[in-house]
Amino acid sequence: MAATAASALSLWSLFFAALALPAAFGNSEGDALYTLRRSLSDPDNVLQSWDPTLVNPCTWFHITCNQDNRVTRVDLGNSNLSGHLVPELGKLEHLQYLELYKNNLHGTIPAELGNLKNLISLDLYNNNITGTIPSSLGKLKSLVFLRINDNQLTGPIPRELGGVSSLKVVFEHNPRLEGPELLGLASYDTNCS
Amino acid sequence: MCCRLLLLLLLLSGITSCSGDSELTVLLQLKSSMIGTAGGGSNGLSDWKDSSSSHCSFSGVTCDEDGEVVSLDVSYQNLTGSLPPEIGILSSLVNLAVAGNGLTGTIPLEMANLTSLKLLNLSNNGFSGEFPGEIVRSMTQLEVLDVYNNNLTGQLPDGIATNLVNLKHLHLGGNYFSGEIPESYSEFPKLEYLALSGNSLSGQVPASLARLKKLRELYLGYFNTFSGGIPPEFGLLTELQVLDMATCNLTGELPASLGRLSNLCACFLQMNHLTGNIPTEFSMLSDLSMLDLSLNNLTGGIPESFSQLKNMTLLNLFVNSLGGRIPKSIGDMPNLRLFQIWQNNFTSELPENLGRNGKLEVVDVSFNRLTGTVPENLCQGMKLKSLVLMNNLFSGPIPEQLGGCESLRRIRIQSNFLNGTIPAGIFNLPELTLVDMTQNEFSGELPKEMSGKILGMLALSGNSITGRIPAATGNLQNLQILSLDRNRFNNQLPEEIFNLRSLSKINISGNNIDGGIPPEISNCTSLISLDFSRNNLSGEIPRGMDQLKDLNHLDLSENQLTGGVPSEMQYMSSLTSLNLSGNKLSGRVPNSGQLLMFDESSYAGNSGLCFSYNGTCSSQKAKANAIENAGHKTTTCFSTLKLVIIVLSLCYQLVQCW
């Protein structure tokens, strides 16, 4: 009994050794993405290369990093994923493109996405996402594309989004989303032919 | 406390000569408590019933010849209740194991009555509160005490060593114990296994633990935050086989005295703040198989005498400030499997014999200042999985033998001065998923045959590779990333590349590729990023680009493309970055849909292009050159504000909902 416990522990030590490694680099980015992986169901094995024992996630497929090995893109559109988003995504401080469209994601949009201060594109369209659009997304001053159409979002569109001057929002086909008009934003694409 | 003792006395006084009957009652009470509110469910105690057969035949229960319960093992039975005080009534118990359930609550003090216990295993549960040391003080027969992986808090139980004269195995790890390691833990006369890892312990590691003469395994690391360092006295633990003090905030130097641990097999000291050199005395650790000193602040070199470590299988020294040359004798280590010394200051060459032992699996020497050539026999045993040499000063060619290394999974050799032709076999390796040879001096041509079935990334940017891009690239069925930019590729783009179903990123910029962009490009529907810039491409932008629904980044700049900007490009809904500048495009730039996002910088240097909004398209000629997609009118007016909100059918939806 003691012997098996001992060998089990040696295995656990090696396991901890492997686990402990990414944390040393403050590789919270790899940990955050691995948390996402664990909350997703991935029948096509799109996330097979997401190996948490690697030093950083920069050689994972569908991940792009910059020169400093910080994650700038997550490209998982159209990947047959189900499951839900995780608040840990908000830790990817250098993230510019979060592409999760055309999957079967449910659950809500984590308010923590408002921490992604470098985000340019947030594409969640064609999923089954519910809940409201977090007002924290109004903090994303670099955001150009917010495409959340074809989900099950509810509630009002936060007026904070009006403060993001470059923003182009696409949110049709969310039947319970209220009030498309944003204060201060007037223009509609008209077909004047 | 008093009430519970009274209860115990009452229960004990209930014991009549029919001890068997009351033990049955106790077992049934135990069952009821341990199952808890989860109810029946699936648990292994379904045969514990009040019937005519003896309780000694219950599963997990063993009795002695007097019918008293001596062994109770209900481990991994899906029990989510708690351990009740009645456990104390089974005073004949020698073995008690309830491991791997979801038991919660506190450890009952009544267990003090189990004075015959030799084995107590409460591991892998959710027991909380403190560990009541008093319950074990009378368990003088105890040999194994295991409470690993619970939620226990408070101080480590003290004052237990002098009584537990038979204790061999003590596992208190994986809890939330705080405070210091008691000095008294040095007094267990027979202790062979001590684990306190994975807690919140602090203070200094007591040097007196060196008195545990029989200790074979010592685990103190992971989440503990000790002050001070490794006591040099630990060199006296001559029976020690495993020393694990990783990730526990240790400072100071590696004691030379550890070299006396002639039985040491595994030494894990990674992720601390250790300084100083690796003592040459470590070469005396003849049994040492695994040494991990990574993620510290060690300086100096690898001792030459490490050649004596014939049993070394894992040598991890990465992320330190080590330097000097790697001793040649490392290449002669007969059992070396994993060699990871990345991110240090090592210079000079890799040992020539590295890999000749036929056992090498992982080599990572990246981020050093290593020179010389890549050793030839790295894959001699066909076991090499991972070859990581990046960011060094390696020169010379890739040995041909690596083209036959069928076990290879990852090649990362970017940012060196490697030259010659890339061995053709590499593109056929069956296990290879990732190749990054960016930024070297490779030349010659790519092979005409490629069959690497699971290759996901092929990055050869920044070399001097010539010839045509082989059509065989289209055979790399799982390819997601193809980076051939900044080489000397010439001739035409093979359309076979665009059969790759998984291809998401292709960059062939900065080459001499001519001919047209194959129309098959629109079949490559996984594309997210496409860069063909700075080549000699001619002809028109193919029709059907709107099929690339996920394309985010399109750069065709600095080529010789003619014709117009296809109007269907306005339907490329994912396009966020477009560069068509520096070509010979002409006609009117469609200014609707997604193309509204891009200003004139995307089209600069195309003298024939005109834009509706600034009146440059007024000429007849401009209109004649405009390309129109059959079913769509071009818009003639549009918003001039920067901000555009598209609300296509929302009004409709609102009406429907109300």
C-alpha cells in the first residue's frame, strides 16, 4: 500500500513539475487558454496542439503571438466547438483578434473581456450565446469590429459602446436584444439609388 | 468535545459480550454517515445490510478469528458523507482506508481509540479543519499515515514523533497546512517517506530532519514558501532516493554535501531562487537519474565530471545563468533521454556524440550562444521527438540523418546560421507536426515529393531557398501555416496548394514568384491570412474571393497585378486588413460592404484605380474599366461619418417580438 502510494506520489510530483513550469513565466496566457480548452467540447480535435506543458502557447495552432510571445490572435471560427467562454480570456492583455464565430457556444459574454485593451476584433457571431452585452466592452478603445449577430443575447445595448469611436457593431438576429439606437451614433447605411 | 466523549463512553458501555452485534450496528451507522445525503446512489456499500449473514462478509470488511473488525477498506466507493465518531468503536482496527471518496467534515477525535491501527489512509477526500494530532499519539503501531489531498488547515500536528516509533510513511501533502515544519519531525525513528508538499508552510526547513536516518523519499515543495535554503545537513540522509523541494522559495546555494547522497535517484530543485554553482561533488551521485535545477539563478558551468553520472536520464538546467562550454562527456552519457538547458549562456559546440546512446528523446538548447554544427547522430535510436536549437549561432547543414528520423515531432531551429539544402526526408516524416527553420541561411530547392501527413506548420521564412514552390506542398494534408516569405522562390504558384483544407495562413511574400494567382485560391476556405506581397505576380485578382469567408488579412501589394478590384470583395465579411498597393490595378474601387473599411492607403500606387468619393472616376474610361458583379448595383451614396452601424433587419425583428 505504501509502495503504490509512493510511486503514485512520484508520478504526481512529475505532474506537478510539468504543471508548475508554465506558471513560472507568469504564463498565465497559456493557463487562461487552457482553461478555455477545458470548458469547450472539441469533437474535431481542433485544439489538439494546445499542450499546457509547453512554455508558452505560441506554438499552439490557432494561436498567434507577437515578438514578445504574447498572444495576439485566437482563431477558432467555424471549428465545431461547443461549451462556453471563460472569464480567464480577459487576461490576454495583448489580444487583438478573438475569433470564435460560427460555433455552438452557449453561456454569456464574460465581463472580463472588457480588460482586453488591445482588442480590435471580437467576433462571436453565429453561436448560441445568451445574457447581455457587458457594458465593460465600452472600455475597449481599440475595438473596430464587434460582431455578435445570430445569438440569443438579451437586454439593452450598453450606451458605453457609444464611447468607442472606431466601433462597427453588427448585432442583428438577436431577437431579444433591445434598442439598436446608440446615443451619439446617427448614421445608417442607406441605399440611395 | 465533552459531549462527544460522553457519547463515546455511552456507546462503549453498550458493548456487551455480543461484540459482534454492536460492531454490525456501528458498521451500519458508518455506512449511513459516509453515504451522507447523496442517498443510495452508486457506492460499494450496497451489501452492508442488516441481515442474518455476518458483518464480516461485508465488502471491504475483514474480521479476525473473534469476529472483530480488523480491516476496513472503503476506498474509491463514491462516498460523499462524513466519517462519524462511531468509527472509534471499532477498536480492533488495524487497517482503516477511506481514500478517494468525497468525504467531508472533520476528522473525528474518537479515532484516538483506534490504538491498534497500523495503516490510516484518509487521502483524496475533502476533510477539513485541523488534523487532531492527539488522535495519533496512542497509535503506537502506526506505520502509514496518509491524509494527502484534503482541505486540512492549521499547523502540522506536533508532538507525535516520539510515540509513533513504527511510522514509516507520513503524507500530509496537498492540504492547506500553515506554519513551520516542527523540529520534532526529526524524531521519527523509522520514517522512510515524508511528504509535506503542496501546503502553505513557511519558516526554515529544519536541518534536524537530517536525523531521519532511514528516510528514502522527502517531498517538501510546491506552494510552500520557506525562508532560507537547503540545509547542508541533508547530505547525511544517505538512504535518500528522492529529494523534491521544487517551487518553494528556496534561496542560497546548492550544498556540496548533497554529493554524498549515493542512493539519490531523483533530485528536483527547480523553480526556486538558488544561486551559486552546481557543485562538482554532484558528480559523485552515481545513482542519479533525474536532475532538475531549472528556473533558478545558478551560475558557472556544468561540471566536467558529470561524465560519471552513468544513470542520468533527465538533465534539466533551463532558465539559469549557467555558461561555459557543455562538457563533451555529456554526449557519452549512456542513458540520457531528456536534455534541456535552454535560456542560459552556454557557448562553444554541442557534444559530438550527443544522441549516440540511441536513447535521446528531447533536446532543447535554445537561447544560448552555441556554435558549431548540429551533431549527426541525434536520432540514432529513432527516439528523438523534439529538436529545439533556436536562437543560437549554429552553422553548417542539417545532418542528412535527420531526414530519416521517423520519431521527430517538432523541429524548431530558427534564428541560427544553418546552411545547405534542407534534407528532403524531413518533408515526409510521419510524426512531424511543426517545422520552424526561419531566419537561417538555407539554400537549394525544396524536394518534389512531400508526404508529411500531420505537418501543421512549415515555416522557412528568411532563408535563401530557390526553385519553384513544389506542387507537392498540396500533399501536406494537415498544413495550417505555410510561411515561405523572404526567400528566392521563383516560377509560378502551384494551384495544388489551395487544395489544403486546413490552410489558415499562407505567406509567400518577398520572393520572385511570377505568373498569376491561381483561381483555385477561392477553394481554400479556411484561409485567415494571405500575404503574396512583393513578388512578380501578374494577371488579375481572381473572381470568387468572397468565398474566403474567414479571410482576415489580405496583402497582394507590390506585384504586377492588373484588372480591377472585384466587386464581390465587398462581401468578404471577415476582412479587416487589405493591401493592394503598388500594383497596376485599374478601374473603380468598389465602395460598399466590407470595402468601406479601407481608405486609399490600401490601394496606393495603382495609377489606374479611381475612387467614387473623390470624383476621380468621372472619366468614361474609368467607367468602362469598372467591374460589376452581375446581380448587384453599385451604391452611389453612402455615409460620410466614420461610424457606421448596420441595422439590417433589427427593426423587423423588433416588430415581430412585440
